[in-house]
Amino acid sequence: MTEEFEARFIKPIVNASYPATLASLSLFALQVTYLPANFPVPLRFVLVLGGIMFLITAVSVFFYTVYPTRRRLWTIGATTFLLGLLYLFVATALVVIL
């Protein structure tokens, strides 16, 4: 009973927590960039996009774990995770360049 409960209710939350942590870090970095007024707008925009992509990934992974037959959720999760990583790389490059 405990293993079934864990597989059904706890596993989706644990799986979704990894990309959700990346989303929260991206949004925290966005909040930090709002403190000084001289941060460029493209950096803020890229951080917002990265955070949104990781939030979509977390939701997709959560529901894919609940409904494993929905392959589209896995595809959406993987694509948005890669896009979120790309946006974070761009944000890092913008920080170094600017």
C-alpha cells in the first residue's frame, strides 16, 4: 500500500520539483536584476522566458508522471526544458558581455 501511494502521489511531485527549482532560481535572478536600474531589458526578458519554460516543464513532467501514456506531455517537457537551458545560457552570455 505504501509503495502504491508513493508511486501515485509522491513520485509526480518529486519529478516536478527538479525543473521547478530551476524555474525558481531563474525568477529569483530576475528579481535580483530589478534592484539596480541599469540592468539591460534583454537580460530580464531572457530570464523571464527561462523561468516560464522551466515552469511549463515542471507541469508537463508532473502530469506525465500521473498519466504516463500521454507521450505529448513528455515531448513538451523535454522541449521546454531544453529551451529553458538555452535561455539561461543566453542570459549568462548577456551578463558576461554587458
